[in-house]
Amino acid sequence: MRVVEEHTSTNDHQLTVLCTTLEDWCHAMSEAFQRRTGIRTSYVRLAAGEALARLRATRDNPEYSVWWGSPADTLIAAGLEGLLEAYRSPNAAAIPPAYKDPEGWWTGVFVGTLGFCANTAVLSRLGLEQPDSWNDLLDHRLRGEVAMAHPASSGAAYTALWTQVARLGSVDAAFAYLHALHRNILQYTRSGPAPGLMAGRGEIAVAVIFAHDCLKFAEEGMPALAVSFPHEGTGYAVGGVALIKGAPERDAAKRWIDWALTPEAQEIGPLVKAYPLPTHPRAKRPAQAVRPGTVKLVDYDLWEAGRRRRELSRRFEDEVSIAPQ
């Protein structure tokens, strides 16, 4: 690996990361960066929507310097609100154009695909097969047997919301589906992966989460879990990294971004059973990762999804369900 450049500043010996993946991945990344650079590194783990809300609340006195792991549409929303600063890392040249903002507001580090995470034992008890259609989740036998996070707090849940817009062609059609799905929802969680744990414990039959989170839970002691995908098409998220505007540790944050775009950094995920696809072409792809072309994807417009995130999250809260406390 090539460390791109050395930066110096009074705050170059410490870094606080705003992290939007599962806790053990946040920890592994922070530990690896600290070993690589000698910069004392800490992190705060928040779901994407919660992280966005925190940045809004602290925009005049930022607590964090770099944001890592958030879905790109949430990063786009943050950029439009003036919460990010553009930074074109030299290492971003290796990342395909579809996975980065051309102006440098964010750069993708992994790609996760939305799927159905089902407890096969619960499905069998209900007399159901693994779902392979969005309409399967509307089956009356799944009343109280489905969970997803709330779009206001979770990037995964907002991906699920915008996926309905993309596949059905309009916001109104998407909300008609979400209203119908609401009848079968047991709980809207704050965190995107949490419904997968509910499914793994047998509390529900199906969770709507990123496939790589479901695979992780299955490997970590929940063997009844299995992943499937809707044949109509599903959404995906580009997990990205971005420099926070007014970053108190700006130079250290740039070093994190440079490093996060290397194969070395992008190969840390599988060490903690996190299996999305890396964005760097030379990073090793986990065998468990969803391969391009094996799952039908909707035409997911990251920029339009980001532009409308606040509006649609509020509409979900007003019309479908209040956000969890």
C-alpha cells in the first residue's frame, strides 16, 4: 500500500470518526488506522439518519472530523445542507466513477445490496417459503412477522424506501406499498441491522436489511437465517467516506480518507464478517459478497434519493409511522 501524503497540523495526532457500520467494523477500522499512522483514533457509531441529525445539531462546532460508512444518499443530503467539505483524495482515482461524487464530496468504499433476511424455521412454522417478491411481504400470514428500520434514522431503511420509488415509478405508489407493508410490520428499529437480529432470535420471520448484515449474523450463531432477493429488483447502497465541514482534525481526516480508499483498508471488513463489495478494483472480494449481475437491481438514483431524503423521511413519519425513540 502507498500512503499518499503526509499532512501536519496541531490536530494531526488524533482523530474522531463518525462511523455508520456495525460496531465491530468501526472498531477494526479505527484500530487498523491507528496502527498504520500512529494517530490516536476514536469513533462514535451512529445510524446514518442519526449521524446526519447530529451533524446538523453541531454544525457550528463539529464533534467529528470524518464520516465513514454512511450510504451515499445520506452523504449527498449532508453535502446539500453544507455539512461536508469537498476533498479529492489522490487515491480516489482508482475508484470507479459510479462510486464517487465527481466534485469530491464523498467517495465510495463498499457496496451493499438490500435483501430479505428470513428465519427459515419461522417461515416453515407459518407454512411459507422464502420471500422472493416485494409482494410476498404483504401476505396476511406475515402479520407482525416483518421488521425494518425507520427511514429517518437508518440508511438501510431509507434505501428500502427509495427502492420502492425506483421500482414503482412514483413517490405516491411507493407510499401506497409502504402503507400496505405497515400492516405486517412488528417494529421499526432505529438501526438498520437490528431487524436481522430480531429474525435470528425468532421474534419475526423476515427482516428487510442489507444482505451482508444477514450473512454476518448467520455466521455468528444464527444459522436459521437465509438471504433472498425480490425478483422485481432491489436497491443498493454505496457506503462512502467524506470530510466533515469545519473538521477539528482536518489533516488527520484527510489521511483517513486516503487510507480508506486503499485495498488494505477495504479488506478489513471480512475480518469481522462484513461482506459487502469493496469499491477498489484491486481489493479482494469476499466469497460471500453479492456479485454484480447475480441480483436484479432497480435503477437507483443516488443523487435524487439524497436530495429528497429529508422530505421523504418526514413523510414516512407523518403518514406511516413515527420514528422510534
